[in-house]
Amino acid sequence: MAEDISVLIVDDSALMRNLIGRMVESTSGLVVADKAMNGKFALQKIPRVNPDVIVLDLEMPEMNGIEFLKERRKQGIKIPVVILSSIAARGAEITMEALALGASDFIQKPSGSISDDIHTVKDSLTDMLLGYGGQYRKKQGKKVAPVDYTGKLSAKSGGSSQTGTTQSQFIKSADGLVIPPRGTAKMHRPLRNPGKTDIIAIGISTGGPDALRFVFSNLDADLKVPIVVVQHMPPGFTLEFARSLDRICPLEVKEAEEGDAIQAGRALIAQGNKHLEVEKCLQGAIVHLTDAPLVSGHRPSADVLFASVAKWYGNHALGVIMTGMGRDGAEQIGEIYKEGGLTLGQDESSAVVYGMPRIAFELGHVQEQVSLQNMARRICDLAKTPR
């Protein structure tokens, strides 16, 4: 029988520990393992309460969040950590240091260290705790109650949570791509065969910081195809996030700026709160940043990116949709597929939140599901294959 995911809450404010604890206890599938007022007490409690996931503040006396993460790494503790801190709002560099030290993800406290409105981030926080905690439990060989992230989103957005084509209905082509059968609902036959890959577009959300760090660190140094990425992240963080990826990736990684050239050996990360679109012009291919309204609940939106990539690159594009809550990107990655481009989706077993890639797959828009472990290799192999 599946057990609830246990959460260790680490925050120096008694009020915050209480409020976060209430959010955890009111969420089906989650339970509070214990609470600690700083990193030192958290380390003492971990062997006794054995949590599945940790919520960690960064600003704490005696042992702060960064010091805790360093000691966690030193002790070989693998329990996932979600940062929930006010410092995130003004310290993107510190937040990225926390991710580099092994934290899985982060959320800003809405208004300072003691946030009376902390309930506004409840959905985001509990989704992360269910995702990371559930993934950790599975790795420990423990049972986890299923969470229908697509259904949760559909209930919020008023959309349908009805599933479409199952994986067993798909067949493999000669080159290993999983091709949906003809006649699948909501699916188009490609207008043309895939051409040489000239651009790689990635859409990713919850679970993305960890996943992108893994993928980017394993890309081939001789990959000549440019990459454009939408990672759902607040404004002010994508610059430091791009810099952190640049330090571990053999390619150049930078935060996208208006008019940046799309060129070989470069990966551009969408700015927080800015849509990213591509365009081909006389000078070559460039990116545009816009303040257009939210799409699929997000800005930047993977749907916006995929739509522009399909328009300008057609069957010369490779679209990739990875871990994330909701359905952003699931619809418009289908335009890349329809135009004859290639499409990959992260598989359920390796996705922290199997929402975005699941919907894309069930719509018939994903040709192959790939594990996080194999994603970089598959991207490079497809991008390098002459057609």
C-alpha cells in the first residue's frame, strides 16, 4: 500500500513552519515528517524521521541553507531539497549556488522572510513536493500513490482531463522513432519528411533546473545546431540560471536578449516574464522577446516558442518537451510534428512532473519518449543525423 510523501520543513520562523506545515497536511499524498529551525537541527533529525523531501529556507541562524546543502553533499544525503526563501527574490546568484549544490528547485516566498500570504504559492510548492518526493520514494523502492498532474491542471483551467492515445498504440519506425498510428484523434500526418535539423527547441517547467543541468552537461562539444529554451522561471533568475548552465555546458549558454543571433554552438534561455520567438531574416536567424499576454498560463510560454519554430523552421526543427506541470507546449509542439520536424518527450519514469510531456504524447505530438538519462544523447544523435 502506498504511503504519503513525508516532508521535513526547515525554516527559522515558527510562523512559517506552521503555515507551511498546514499547506502540506492539507494536501492529499503529503504529510509532515518534522520541522527544524535551521540546517543544524535538520541534519540531526534526518536519520530519525527519514523524510522523502525537504523544504529549505536559505536565511537561517547558526547553519543557513547554503551551509546545509554543503554538509548534505558531504554526508552523501540524497533526499531532494526544494528552496522556499525570500532571499530568492533578491539573490538569484545565491539561489543558483543552491541549485549547483544539489537543491532540486526553488520558489520565492511572496513577501519577505515571514510571508502571511504564503498560501499563494501552495499549489506550486505542493506540486514540487509531490513530484520530487515521489521520485525519491520510487528510487528507494517504495510505493507512491499516483498523481494525475494533467487532471489537476484540467480542473484548474476548465479543460478536459480525458486521455487520448496510449503508448501501446504507437509503433516504431525503422530509425527508432515512435510514430503515432494514422487516424489518431487530434493528430495530423506530417506534411513532409524530416529534413536536416537546424534548430533545437526545448520547453520545460517544474523539475527543469535539475533536468536542464543534467542534459546540458552531457551535450556533445561538437553539436553545431543552435538551441532555444523556455524554462518557466521568475524574472531576475534566468540570467544567473543561464550563467550556471554555461559553466557546465560545452556550448555557449546565455540569457536571450532582443535580436540575439541564433547560431551554431549557442543555447539561448528565454528571459523570465518574456515570450521568446524566433525569426529568419536577411541577417540570419534571430530571437525576439515580447510582453504579449500569457499563453497556456505562462510567459515565457513553450507554446509560443514551438509555434514560431514550426513557422520558420518547419521540418528542419527538433522539438523537445520535458518535465512540467500543466500543458504548456503540448499543443504547439504538434505544429513542429505536423510540419515534418522531429519531436521528443521526456518519459514518465524520469520526469519529476509528468504533465506537459504526457499531454503532448497523448495528443500524438511526440514521436519518441526518452528518459532524462538518455535525453542529451538522443538530442545529439538526431541533430547530427544527415537527411
